[in-house]
Amino acid sequence: MEGLALSSNIIAVLSLAGKLLAAGYQYGSSSAQFPPELRHLVQEVTALSGTLHAVKMLIDDPIVNTRTANGSSGDPIKTMGEPVEQCRKLMEEMSRDLQRYNVTSRKRGDWSLCRPLKEKVTKEWCERLERHKSLFEVALSVDEVSLAREIRNDLEDIKATQLLNTQDENRAVHSAMQNRIRDWLSVADPQINHLAARKLCQRGTGRWFTERKEFQDWIKADKSFLWLYGIR
């Protein structure tokens, strides 16, 4: 909502700037020679309008709104809100002062009737417009630096995460390799083979051996001792 309000305020300032430019060109075109003070004022309003267009594009950028919602340190909406409001007030003041001069004087191009405005107020207006423009330009530069810093920080976070993932993968591969080597080097455990064979054992398994005549003769003989692993 703050971004929308600021964008609307910028549009109002740009509209006032357009009216000021139209009035300035009307004064200048109706006179024999475009007064240098007025030319300077028109140039300052034009330059400020261009900068404000850049500010509005920044404010309307979805990425900026996302950064603002996330509490980014370089929040252009909070930074530019008050300067835009002050700029709008200046534009309104300039419009009111220019409207004081009647239509007849403007049609005659009698800029001499605006002598106090030309010598005193116009210079002040130009200086204030220049200050506003410079402030907005600095704010735009700061936002670019802030955005670049955030991008750099994001890249560093991504690289750190990728490094951690790579280290975890390497540790997992190394651990699996160690387990395979350890299993290969370890002493054979007959219990494992016994249990595996026991699962395959069926009723009557091995009777062909124990019922053979050779086995019966051997088991009845003296010193018929034999050590082996088998299934009971």
C-alpha cells in the first residue's frame, strides 16, 4: 500500500510538472526572446521529471516491493516518500505563483511584469528543484548499491550452501567406501553363511548324507570324530 501511495504521489508531481512546463513554454513563446531565467526553470523541471520517472519505475518494480516486504535495509519507498511529498508542495507553490499573472500579461509576453519573480523567486525555485533532483538521484544510486549488495550476499549464501552439500556428499561417499573396504578386509564369519543356509533348510534336508551306508559305518567306528559347520 505504501508503494501504491508513493507511486500515486509521483504521478501527481509529474502532472504538476507538465502544467508548469506548458505555462513556461507559453510565457516564452509569447515573448520576443525566451527569457534565460525561464529557460533555466524549464530545464530544471524537465530534468526533475526525468528523474521522477526513473523513481516511479523503481517503485513499481515487483522486485523492489518484495525487498520492501522482506524488510530490506535499502527500502526506497521509505527513503523517497517524504522528498516526493516536499517536491509536490514545491510544484503546487510554483503553480499558484505563476497563475497570479493575468492572461493579458502572458499574451503580451511582458516578462518584465514578472521582474520580482524573475530575479528572486525563479532562482530559488531552480535551486530547490536541483536539490530535489540530486536527492532522488542519490537515492536511486543507493538503491542500486543496496540491490547489488543483496545480490552479492545471496550469491555468497548459495555458494556456501552448495559447498556444504558437496562436503556432505563427499563424506557420504567416503564413509560408504570405508565400509566396503572394512567388510572386504574383515575375517569371514561362518555364522552369516550358516544363518543364510538355515533359511533355505527344508524338512529332510541332509538325510541323503546321514542315511548313506558309508556314513553309518563311519559313525559306528571307533574315533569317528569330525568337526564341521552344518545344519542341525
